Amino acid sequence: MPRSLVHRQRWTLIAAMIAAILAAAMTAGCVTVGYVSPGQRVEPRAGEAVVFTRIRFLDDGREWFPWDPSFVEVMLEVEQHRNFWLRRLDRHAVTPVLQPDSDGSLALRIAPGDYALVGTDEELADVDSTTRIELVALLRVPPDQPFVYAGDLMLVTQHREGWSAITRWLGEPLVQHDSAQAATAAIEAKFGQLQGPLAVSLWCAEPGVPAFAGPDGLARARQLLERGCPYSP
């Protein structure tokens, strides 16, 4: 059998396994999330944290916005789709598909715990057992911290001449972040004064993060967070 065909079959099998794992997680339990809108007062709540972050995309040096396609992209039907979920690492449970603002910003109300961000480049209507699902990054939401800053998660792709092959189809992840003071100022300009300090718990999105959410990948992800994610900035 040609090597290329074996490779495609292997990836198809892996994708089907990952999709099945995600589907099982969805049926086993759902992680409740809420959203804080700009201008809405951010009040602390017991047993929850508000996580401030942004998911961004850079292709050949150009930033693009899957949640806000341009008029030309819509007319030519060339919108690039990106959908993400947060999956608990301690049990089989995921959030509903995340709904960022048009620029990728998120202010999420969520319970403390360890999470993996998993995503796909397919439309939600097309998600089935063959859907390619990738584990993108990890996040620890610390307990007893009502406000958490995770930084910006950048997913970078390059297709120009001379590029080196990427290993992740959603893009190579990297984290950009401000100081706690600068982040607090930016958040308060958008949401009003926070009723407490802003804790910093950045995305873990470096080479040590497994790309697939199989049982072994999830176990290694938990171990990485337990070690403090040594690859984090």
C-alpha cells in the first residue's frame, strides 16, 4: 500500500477517534459558561471566575477574524471557519461552542479547574465522526480568584514561499500578554472597575502541549499543568 495512502488512513482514524472522544464528553456532561459583555459590570460570584482572553489568527502576517468575515469573504464564500470548546481535564465534560466577540475577545464566567481548548476548522453543521479536532492550548483557572487574565492566544499560519511545514492545522499557537497592571487598565476601560485584583494564569501553548485529545494526550496535558507548564512565558 502506498505510504501516502497509509498516512491518510491513519489521520482519518485518529480524527474519528478524537471526534468520538469529544462526542462522548458532550454526552457525559456539559460545562456551564457565561459571558460578560462590554460595558456590563463585572461582579464576582462564588465558585466562578471571569476569564479575560482573546483568540487571534495570523496568516502570512495578516490578522483575520473568523467571527467577523469581510464582505468580500462572505460574497466569495471563502470564510475560514474556526470553532472551539473548553474541555475539563478532570472529567468528561465540555462547554458549548465558545462565542467570542467579533475580534476574538472573551470574558467567560467559568468554574475553577484545568481545561484544554479544543477546536476544528469545520462549520458546526458539518461536525461528525470524521471531523478533525485538535487540542490547541491548556488553561488553569485557579480557585478563589474571581478575575483571571489568560493573555492573547495567537494561532499563526504561513503559506508563503520558503515556509516550513506547520504541525498543527489550526495554526502554531503562541501567547502574547501584557503586564498585570496594563491588562487591568485595559479590562477596566472595557468593563468598568473590577471588584478585586486580577490574577494572571496564562494559556499554556508551547511544544510540550499534546496536539490530540486522546486519553494519553489528556493525561499528559494534566501533568504539564501540574508542573506549572514549564514552557509558558
